[in-house]
Amino acid sequence: MNDPGGTRGEAPGPADFSDPLTTRELKRAAVWIGMATAVVALWFLAQPMLLIVGGIVFAAILDGGTRLLGRILPIGRGWRLLIVTLAGFAFIVWTAIFAGATIADQFESLRQVVQTQLERAMHWAEAMGIVSHDGSQINEIGKQLMGSLGRLTSAVGTALGAISSLAMILVIGIFVAIEPRLYERGVAWMLPMARRAEFYDTSAQMGRTLRLLMAGRLLGMAVEGVGTWFFLMVGGVPMAALLGILTGLLAFLPNIGAIVSGILMVLVGFSAGFNTGIWAIVVYATVQTIDGYLIVPMVAKRSVDLAPALILGAQLLFGALFGILGLALADPIVAMVKVLLEKSAEQKAENAAEAGAA
């Protein structure tokens, strides 16, 4: 038969989708393009996603308080949730008023004490030969410390952005806590029917883990804040109330928060004398021991046992990528990811066992 077009012996071109090779290459290209697009979208949408995660964490706190209150008050869940929400907001308002009325002036004193103590430490290092005598290293270290302090102050000082982000987290958390099953069913609706039972089981386990994790975190914050304030006040350490509040707030950040609060505590303690500084070290060690060896293990046994090095690494990574919000939410995110991986491994093991039995 004649071949007027002269197409015999020619290979299919890239526009010929019927060729298996072209189809396979197009699928590979689509996968790589999709992955690149997902990474870019994740980068640009990281902040809103963290706000959503923060709302879910806050919803877990409200839900945990509502369940705990249900053991005491036999009333409807809506009323218990309202009581817990109002109590939480009342505590926040009281803390803000108390801090503003009694210890707001101590922040400037704290800054001056920390700066003076750092200068003394640098001069001691110079006398010991640790840094050069010309003062260049002292100035460089001082600039770095002040730069870090400035970045932290800038992050905290953006009041409008911080307030709007906090408001979004609170609103999302309240809405999710009011009707959690509604949003859970909405996510399950996007999954195949065969995967929904597994999703509900994993979601329930994640919720329980978050509730226990946040309960332990709040308990640790209360113990560290109140204990630090009381013992520092007994030992005559200046600004005991302010250090107690800062220690309690920083306790929400495991590892890193304890280090920052400990440095502040020791610097302020030694500013009042050697014995006072030793007492501040003893208080810090005692409070951290109680939290680390009593509260944290008790919560970890009932929720998720997270290795300290894993949490610290996640905090450094999330803090570098997403700022203070990523640093604060690193622990809950790692806990949820661990639960997800554990449930996935259990499901695969069950499927393998069923296949082997069949």
C-alpha cells in the first residue's frame, strides 16, 4: 500500500497522547509540577495555616475544659463551654489589668538590669582572657545580643498584627469548639467512603492527644509561674511578680522558654547580690525539676511521649521558618504528626495481617 504522507518509520511526537511513553512522561511532569506548586503554596500560605492550627489547639483547650467541667456540673455542653470560655477571658483580662497596674514599670527596670549584668559578664570574660582586651568582641557580642533583643521586641511590638492574629485564633477556636463534629464531617466528606472510619478514629486520637498535651502545658505554666513568683518573693529577688508572669508565659514553649526565663531569673538575682543570685538558681532548678520530672512525664504517659531533642529541633526549625507562631505551635504539630504516623502504621499492619490470613 502506498504511503503518500511518508509517515512510515516515524516515532510519535510529544503531542501524540496515545503513545504510552508520552503519557508516562506527562504523568511524571504533572507530579513534579504539582509538588513544586504545593511547596510554593505552602510557603505563601504558611501563616494562615498556622493560624488555623492555633485555632484548633485553642479549641482543644476549650473542649478539654468543657469535658472536665462536665464531671462536676451535669448541664448541657453549650453551657459548660460558655462557662469555660468566659472564665478564660476573665483570667486574661485580670492578668492584663494586674500586670498593667502593678508591674508595667518593672519592664524598663528589667531591661536595665539585664543590660547591666550582660556588660558585667563581658568585662569578666575580658579579664579572664576569653575575649580580646580591645573591646571589639565585647561590642560585637553586645550588638548581636541587642539585635536579637530588638528582633524579639519588634516581633512582640507589632501590636496590630499580634492582636489580629490572636483574634483569628480565638474566633476559629471558639467556632470549632462549639460544633467540632460539623468540621470533622466536612473533612471526612472529601475522603473516600472506605477511608472515613479510619479518619474518624485518627481524628479522635488527635483530639485526645491535644487535650492532654494542652492540659499538661497549662498545668506546667501555672506551676512554674506561681512557684517562681512565690519562691523568688521569699528569697527577696527583685521583680518577683514580673519574673513569675514571664516564666509562666514562656513555659508554653518547652525547652526554649525555660532557657530564656532561667537566664532572666539568674541575671536579676545576681543584680541584688551573690546570695540572691544563688537563690534564683536554686528556685529555677527546683521549679524546672518539678515540671520536668513530675508534670511532663505524667502527661506524656497519657498522651504522646515526645523526645526533648525532637521537640527542640522542631522548635528551631519552625521558629526559623515561621517565626514566634511556628515556635509556639511546634509541639502540638509534632504531636499530631506522630499520632497520624502511628495510626497509619497500625492500619497498614492490620491490612497486611488480613491479607496474610486471606
